[in-house]
Amino acid sequence: MQPKVSIIIPCRNEMRYIGAFLESVAAFETPGGALPEVLIADGASDDGTREALDQFALSHRWLRVISNPQRIVSTGLNKAITAARGEVIVRLDVHATYAPDYVVECLRVLDETGADNVGGPARTQPHGYMQEAVAAAYHSRFSTGGALFHNVNYEGLVDTVTFGCWHKTLFDEVGLFDEALIRNQDDEHNLRITLAGGKIWQSPRIRCWYETRSSLRALFSQYRQYGYWKVAVIRKHGRPASWRHLVPAGFVGSVAALAAGAPFSPWARLALALLLGMYGVANIAASLLIAIPRKLKLLPVMPLVLAAYHLSYGLGFLGGLLRSRERGGV
């Protein structure tokens, strides 16, 4: 007998995407033939999203729209989980498209593996030149440190997974999402699952396609926030989920320290030149590896895109570390 399912989605000011997203959800295949309940936690949208959701719900009884006045992802997720009637929770995001069998495969993998959280790899679906460049870099070990969920062919245990699917009882065991976190709340929740002895499983059979940022400015802002809020996760647990999270901050901090000392020390100038030179060579090499299979069309921007991933995350992490010290933390 198939468990009862609830699909949850946090949402705020998504008028550009919400129509296509709702139509894709309506097309889901489901084990029992009828679409399970879908709960969208709207974070006080002021661009017409809430009105569109309420109108759609009038003719689609499976959709329930709830309010999330705090306006952040973690509070929206928690409100939806608390209100959900299903035994299994499947999380979605508006900025992605999904295979029709997405929910079916989540349930199968959850049952087959006995894992505590399952999901698919972070596939991307770029539109336009810059999104293609950002997406190509997203799947490179050089930009993201080899996180397994960036590998679209990997199946097995991971430290975090895209979106997620859980038995609702799991939240009684490890708690809901941390509402103090504006970003990285999913990574932190998965870390709690792992520390409690649980398993997180990735399967390429669970297919969705994420829309990456379409400009260097938007990418820089996104990853600066990821770096900043990663410090809060480390402070809470006293350890990083992976050492790869520390590398960008180490690089940016070293460059800053050597640049500060360069006017006073020839050794600092030499070390700075060597560090930047090694990074430049590695960046160009990685850019070529990414661009060659695409006939080099992405090469003009790829070094900048890779640098944006590293510098933004590193600067954000250092900013979070300084803020943490001001508050007497790590």
C-alpha cells in the first residue's frame, strides 16, 4: 500500500515562474492516480503570486495555499510540513522543472534504499549564453569542490541532496528546518540527519532541472550568501559538513593577508604573486576542460564565472566569520 504523500513548496514573488510550475505539478504521475495534496507556503508575495495561487486553487482542490509571513524558506517549509497530512513529504522548488515521474521515483527510492532523505542530482537547464556558462561551471569539480550532488550520474550516499523526500516522522526525530538560517537550511538539516546516524541517498532516476543564475552579479550575490550562512551552520555544530566549504575562504583570506603585507615585505609580494599565478593557471586549465567539449564557445567568460563562484563564497564566508566573532561565536 502506497503511503499518503504531501508535496511542499516555499514561495515568494514568483509570478514569472508560478504558472509553468503549477502546470508541471498538475502533470505529475502518481501511484494512486490522483494528485496528492500540494501545499505552497507563500511568503507575503506582493507581485501577484498569491492572487494567482488563490485563483488556481479554486479549480484545483489538491492545492492548499498557506501564509508564511516571516518570508524565508525555512519558516515556509516548517509551516508546510506542520500542516501536511501525508506520511511522506516531497519538497519542490518553483525555480525548477520536474520529470512527470518525479514523485513516483522519490517514493520508490525511499522504499528501496531505506534512506532517511532521498533526492536527485542537481541537473541544470540553462537558457542563454550566461546561464549555460554558469551551469557548465556548476558541474565542475574546480568550482564546487566535487560535491556529489553536482554529478548527474552518481547514485549512492551523499552529504546533501537536491530538495528532498522524507517520511514525516523523521522531523519528529531530528527536528524541523532551522529558522535562524536564511540560506543553507537544507544542508544543515541534512547534516543533522547524518549526525543522528541517518542516510541521505541520491538517485539519477529522480529527475529535475534547476535554473541557474543568468548573470555574474546574480551568481556572486547567491554564493556570497551561501558562504555567509555556512558559518552559522558550522558554529551550530562545531564542524563543517565537508572541508571543501573552507577552501574558498582560505584562498580569499590568504590573498587579502598577503596583499596587505605586500607593501612592506618582498616575501609577501612573492607569495602573493605565486598564489595568484597558481590560481590563474588552475582557473584557465579548468576553463579549457569545461569549454573544449562545447567547442570553446564558453571560454571567453568561463574564467570569470569560476572566479565568481570562488570569490563570492570566500568573501561571504569571511564576512560571516567576522560577524560571528562580533557576536562572540566561532
